[in-house]
Amino acid sequence: MHLFQKAPIFNIKNLLILAILLRVIWACLVPVVPVSDSFLYDVFAQSIATGNGYAFPNGDITVYWPVGTSAIYAIIYKIFGISFLPIVVFNIVIGTLIVWLTYAIAQRYLNNNVALIAAFLVALWPILIQFTTILASEIIFIFLILSAIYVWGCKQLSPILRAIIWGALICVATYVRPTAQFIFLFLPILDWLANKDRRAAIQSFCIAAITAALLFSPWVYRNHQVFGEFVLVSANGGVNLWMGNNPNSNGGYNDLTDLPFKNEVTRDNYFKKEAIDFIVHNPLSYAKLALKRALITYKAETIGIVWNGYLEKHFTKPILIGMKLISSIFWWLVLVFAGIGVYKLLKERRLAPFNALFAVAAFFFVFPILTVAQDRYHLPINPFLAIFAAYTLQSMLSNYNLIRAK
């Protein structure tokens, strides 16, 4: 049943227009003022674009942060010149594509009604709009993950071409955020479970892995030449794990111990060892910290206000609190409806437990709880939550229409 046959204006074309308009309006009202990580993305992007490599302004070569986001911005700077405007336009484009990808994936696995509601939620989602004027990895990463899932499930493409494309997309996503590397295993395993074809799943994995290996090799070579060690993407995985798991940790960001290290790679290896030792010898403390990390990651959605540096300079504290509250209320509502949606989907057996929607969302849900927490770390699951929440809302609308029809 088409829930919106009496409202033909509620279609994907108009929802995409809505998404663009909301993001353009936000961009016109809130200029880009980089703070925190955003400032560094800009610094590194300018360094790459001007031919100085991935380095600090003083010339020190780095591999601490993943290079992907800065490299993408550097390409934009190289083509259009060093200005925030092209990046804002880029963010509007990929923000709108996230709306379409959410729609397309929901339509594939569920139905058009759910897809439209999910797209509507993503188009309106405050934090996804706020990131239009933030230099950050979040919406780039979401776009790449959704693109990979869309291509992976696109049966119109040949299996080989499909594996090459989704492998390349996950590789680029890993350059943006290394957590994506685990998806290389996830998708073939899900293929195997869904289609019972082990040979096809292994073939898909091998082709994707070879594609990724070719794309990773220049960066791995660079890192080995500079630091003398194998580094796939970045040297901050051990540091992040330590931040969330040490005797003085609160589960979130921690300042590093002021110790001398040969370079960023040896520092990362040191903190990784420290974190693992802490986890192994303090399982109860690790469990308690996991609960703290869950709370930090999922209690609110405020980073879109905090990282828009312009807002703090031009608005009073009560207004900023109000903005954060609006963002968080939207987040809480979607989270509740999504939880109901997951329950209904499993109970009604509309989706198998190993469906890509559940599996990928579950992975990104659990990862910050096990490692280190920040509220922005939950953003990759937002489109999935929109789909689950949309299923609940569709059921409610269907029941309402049935009652009215009696």
C-alpha cells in the first residue's frame, strides 16, 4: 500500500530538494569557522594542496590522523583554490546524496513508504545539516559507507565489477576512518549467509581486497619510507584505545602522557600495548568504562553546534543550549522509534538478523563502546536508525489510516 498516494508531493525528488534547501540556508546563515579537528583538517589540506605533503606547518611529516579527509579537501583546494566555499558546496552535495542513498537502500530491503520516511528524517536531521559548515570526516565517511553498501547489493552490476567498486569505496572510507577496514570482512560474510554461496563470497572478498591493496600500497610505502614501519593508514588507533582504557580514563578523550618517543608510530605502539595490558588485567574496570563510553556516545547529539565555531562567537549561551537541545531531542526521538523498529523487524521477520542493515549498524554501534567514546562516533549509524525508525512510523501511519477507513 502506498501511504502517500494522497500526498504526491511527498516523493524522493522533493525530499532531495528539501535537503538541498535546508543545507543551503544553514550555509548562508553559518559561515565556516574551523575549530578543534576541523582546524587541523584545513591545515593539512592546505599543506598537501601547496605541495608540502601531509605535514604540520613547521614541515614535520605526520601519520597520526587518517589522511583521507584532508586529502579530499586538498583536491578541492587544488581545483578551486583555497576557500571554504567549495568545501561547503561539496558537503551540500554529499549530504544530499546521503539522503538519496538512505532512500535507495531502504527501498531495496523494505519498501517505498519506509524509504520515503527515512529520507525525510535524514533530510531534516539537525546534526547532518550542521555538518554542512564543518570540515570533518563524518559526512564523508557516512557517504562512502552507504555508497559501498548500495553498490555491494546492486545486482545489476557484474559480481567482479561490483566487488571492485565496493572494495575501492571501503578503501577510501578506511583512509577517512580506519574503522571501515573491518567492513571488508563483513560484506562477503553477509553475502555468504544470505546466498549460501561460499565460493562467490570468497571471490568477492578477494577482488575487493586486491583492489584495496593496490589503493593502499602508495600510502603504506610512504609511511614505511618515512617511519620505517608498516602503517596502513594512521598511527592513532593505539592512542585512541588508550584514551578510552587506562587507569585515569573516563571513557572519552584523554590527554596523552608526556613521554618522549622516536616518532608517532612508536608512540602509537606504546599506547596500544598499555591499553591492551589494562584491559587484560582489569576486566571489571573495562566493563565499567564500556558503560561510560556508551553513555558518552549516545546520550546526546551536540557536536554539530560545538564544532561550528561561528555559533559560539555570535550567540549567547542560552541560545546555544537551545540549539543543542533541539538536536538532541531529534536524536532521542529517532533512537526510540529505531529501537521499536528493530524489534518489529525481527519479530515480524521482515529482515534476517544478518541483514546488512543490522550488521553494519551493529558494528558501528558497538565499536565506540569497546574502544573510545565521543558523541560524534555514533553518526555512521544515523541513516540506519532513520530506516529502522521509518519502519515504526510507517506501521503507525498504516494503523492510523486503517482506523480512519473504518
